[in-house]
Amino acid sequence: MRSDYPEPTLTRLAPQQLVLLLLTPLLLWPAIVNGGAFFFSDTSSYIRTIDALAVRVIDRPSDWTTERTMRVMPATARHATPVRSSVIAAAEAPVLAGRSPYYGALAYLGVLGGSFWIVLAIQALAAMTVVLGAMRHAVSPERHRAFAVAVAGAAALMAITPLPFYVSMLMPDLFAGLAIVAAAVLLTGWRRETRAGRLGWLALAAYGALTHSATMLILLAMVAAAALLWVLRRRAAPAGVALVAIAAAALTGMVGEMLCGAVVERMIGHPPIRPPFITARLTADGVGTDYLRRHCGTEHWLLCRYRARLPAHSDSFLWSDDPANGVFMTIPPAQARALSAEQVPFVLAVLRDRPVAVIRSSGAAILDQATQVGLTDFHYTAQEYAGFVERVPPALAAQLRDTGAFRRTLPLAPIVALAWPLFAISLALIGWAWTRPALREQALLGAWALFGWGMNVAICGAMSTPHDRYNMRVLWMLPLAAAVIAAAAIRRERGAPRLDAAVPASI
């Protein structure tokens, strides 16, 4: 296909440069120290999404899909005996939207292969490939030694960021950051990237969108901002075709979710239920609870039946099975669907009633999310481990007792302590590079990564409960951008040819 753009100026990696992938264990050190993959309370849900399908479709015995893992079963009926699809009353079990089967399929490779190290290896290779791909926009692979040094330095830097922890966790959080970096690279270097490179970055962005709807929203926000630059014909405007391609990759997530919903509805008779995250946050902040107390006498919200439990912490509202402080997980599936369906009308009603309070509440949540730094999910609490015992096969639960996360011995503090200093240094480097025309492309890469971080903070803060996980899973992007800038600056100082010599100034 003919292109109006000049031929790409980036070169492919030479076969021998694939040896740089041997640096991948640097991004797996937390799992190595831990003695295995890190689990989260939602991990089992991702795996059982696929496992239950296998049980139902091919009647495959499984110790993951059991009666005790079905939320609606009474506690006295739960047991750990592997069951077949004929035993499970699937039609009565609510399926939650947001537990991506596309990430579940990746995690399920650990079940099929008998080891979750398979999944971690794939995640680590994906992260290391992103490091390699990003560094190509700073140092040409044709300069073998310089490129190898730059990649090794970047990998070493990434090892002291939160990235290795999310590489080592069986959750889709890793792919949020990888997708944002992919979009940032394409927005800044589409014209110079090879065709294979473009396809690879787009595939990564699309998979990130498939793994979580928040990632899809972040990518669409990046496209909207880039489109505005394109309309205004700013110097930093990206190629128009890049906007279309990234938007298509982002919308893959929407199509994938719709397809998943259709399959679930066909199988069990009901579409997946989307947890009412914004309702939970507004009631926890007090704005929504105050609205209910003033309007439940005249308006018929389902939530009015449970206003005596409010305000409750949003996590309790959503996930607690204790009727004293939980709502969503304590009510029958039909009511849960109704509560989910009433979220948008309820939020709009509260917004009309007290717009300033809602905006102030959302702003405070976003600010709180922006300042959340920690790795609390990588040391298991007693309550978390008890949840694992309920949700995972007994043999795996026993293995989790032998991990550093269970013993709470992992060196989390140094990584947390370095998070803000690395962030500040990265911002300074991006600002400095912006003043250097020869480093403008690398500065733009950093600026787009920063914008993606900001949108992640805004979306997660406004639409969910602030957690350090939401911030730390993408905070590593800024040090990676700083490494790209530093490598490009060093090569320029040493008189190496500029990578963007054949690139139009409109990039």
C-alpha cells in the first residue's frame, strides 16, 4: 500500500540482538524472591471465567470450578470436590462484567501448563519487548553496542520501579501501562516505525483494552487529545492515520466486551453484571447517602432499601458479604442487576441535586488517587489469605503459605521510597528535553506517557475507590520515558546520527 509518508527510519532488531531478552529475569525478581506468582482477590475470578467455560462446554473436571466457588450457594453446601457442569446451577450464578476472559485466557495457561510461571514468563517477555521497542526510538539498533548498553540500562532502571511487581502478579494491571506506552510510541513515532512495529504496538494496545475497560477509556482519551492537536495543526500533532489505528485498537476492547456479554447471556440467560463502582464511591463520600436520606420518601431507588447500611466504605459496599456493611454481594442476583442498571440514573440525579458537592467529591478522589503510593497488595493479610483458601484449590492455597508475600518478608519499602523521586526526576528530564529540538520526539513520548498516567489517575479516582495499585501499575512509565530521553541525549552528545533526520517537523 502506497504511503504519503517517508519510508520508516527505524531498523529492525538483528537476530543476535534478541539475546537482550535474556535481561527479562530483571523484571521477574519479585516473583523469584516471592517463590511464585502474586495473587490478588480477583485473580481466581479471571481464571474461573475460563475454567467454568471449559467445565460447561467440554465437561472437563476441575478443582477450580466447584460448588463452593459459586457465590449464590449457601455456605453449608460448599465443598472442594471437583464437579462437572451438570452439577453447577450456572443460570443462578451472576457473572460480573470487568473480569476479562481475555486476560483469564492468559492466566488459564498456568492451569493448563501446571505452573503459573508460564504466565509470568509471557508477561515479563511482553514488558521486556516494550523496553526494547521504546529504546529503538532513542538509539538505533544498527549501533549494536550502544543499543545493548541503552537497553541494559533501561532494564536495570525498570527493576527498581513497580513494573516487576505487576509483571509478577496474576492480574491485568500490567497491560494498562504497556498499552499506554504502545499508544505513546505510535503517537510520536508512527511515521518512523516499521510496519511490523506498528502492528506489534497496536496489538499490545488492543490487548490492553481487552483486559480492562479502564484501559480502553485511557486510550480513547489519548486519541481525543491527539485529535485536538491534529485539528489545531500543532507542531506536536501526530499522524492522522495513527489516531484512527489507536482508536480502533481501543474500541477492540468495547467490541470484545460486547461479544463476551452476548456469550454469557446466551449461556446463562442473563448478561454480566457491572458492579456499581460510582454509586459505591458517591455513597461512601456521603454525597449519595445524603441524597438518599432526603429523597427516599418520594423517589423509588432500590438503594433506598439499604440506606441504613450507608455510608459504608466503597469496597465494603461492593465486596463484603456481611449484611451489616455490604450491599452488592449480599443481595439476590436479580437485585444486583437492578442496582447496576440504576447506577447511571442515580449518579445523574445526585449530580443534578448537588453538582458542586459531586464535583468536589470526585476531585478529592482523583487527588487522593494521584498521591497513592504503595505495594500493599504484595504482602497478604490474614483476611486476604482466608479469601484465597475459599477461592483457589487447596493445593494452591497451601503453596501460597510458603511465599514471601504470605510471610510478609518482601523488600517493598525501597521500591515505594524510590517511586516519587524517580517520578520527579523523570518529569524534570521530560521538561528539559522539550527545550531541545533534537530531543523533541523523545520529549513527546514522555509527555504522552505523562498524559496517560494522568488519565489513569482521573478515571480510576473518579469511577472507583482510590488504591495504590491503580497508581503504581503505571508509575513506571515515566522512568522508562526518562531512560529513552537520556539514551537519546547521550548518543547526540557523542555525535551519533540523529534518528529523526528523515522525519518531517510536523511529527
